[in-house]
Amino acid sequence: MESIIDPIFETFPFLDQFGPGALIPIACFAIVGILGQWSLYDKCGQPGIDCIIPVKNVMTFLKIVGRPASHSLLVMIPPPIILAALIYIDNSLIAYSIASVMGAVWLVFMAKVWIELAQSFGHYKTLDYVLVVVFNGFYVLNLGLSYTEKYKGPVYGKSKVKVDKEKQLEGQLA
């Protein structure tokens, strides 16, 4: 008798090493990520359903920080190149070199986007930057579910002087 999860293990054979118990934490992290992004999108005035539509998800996230839709290619193209290099290139030194360079560039870009997300909510401290990069899913969940966090607007493309003036005005109003 075939189990419900057997097709999952046929599609992703590496999960078979861990057994069905590996699906529980993966499913929990997926649910946390979806809830966090959905609530964040709602708070930013974007449709929450966008968080489960693959390409629209990236474009909406970039819209929140103020980046153009063309930057979604910088988010979506490197991971398949990294996987293809690791799977299809026979020389492991070349494969690892391509994967590490592409992965480093991609991680730096994503860290910059995540930091811009924190800045879009008025968080400009180094601790916030470290938290958003290290605990990204939980940081997004916190931003989305917190009643005290308010979306200030996109920050990409704004000069530092303009952002500093907005922080000063915000301090005077508080």
C-alpha cells in the first residue's frame, strides 16, 4: 500500500535519507514563512496572496523595499545556476568555484534587500541588520505580526540625507 508521502520521496530522493520525520520541520518552516510574508504584505498594502505565487512573490517583496521588478532576476537566476553547476559539471573544483562565487554574490544582494526591508520599517541599527539577515523568516514574521511596527515606505533609491531627515522628523513628532 502506497503512502501519501511516497511521491514526495520519489520526487526528492535525498529526503529518503532522513525519513518522513524530515518533512515535519520543513513544513513548519514553510508555514512560518508563509504566515510572516502574508502578514507583512498586508501591512505594506500589498495583497497577501502574492506570498504563495512564485514569481509574483519576489516582485511584490522587491516592490515593498522600492526596488524595480527587473531586480527579481537577480533574486531568481543565481540559485538554478548554482544547482546546475553542482549537478552537471564533472570537475568538482570548477563546479564549487562557480557555485561559491554565484552564491556569495547572491547572498550579498539578498542581505542588502533584507536590510532595506528593515529600513522600510524604520530600523537602522546594526543589531536589526544582523537579525534580519540571520533570522530572516522570524524577523519578517515579527514585522508582519507586531502592532507597533509601521511600514514607513520604500527606501531603495533614496539618498542617505533624505532618510536621515525623515528620521529626524519622525523623532520630532514622537
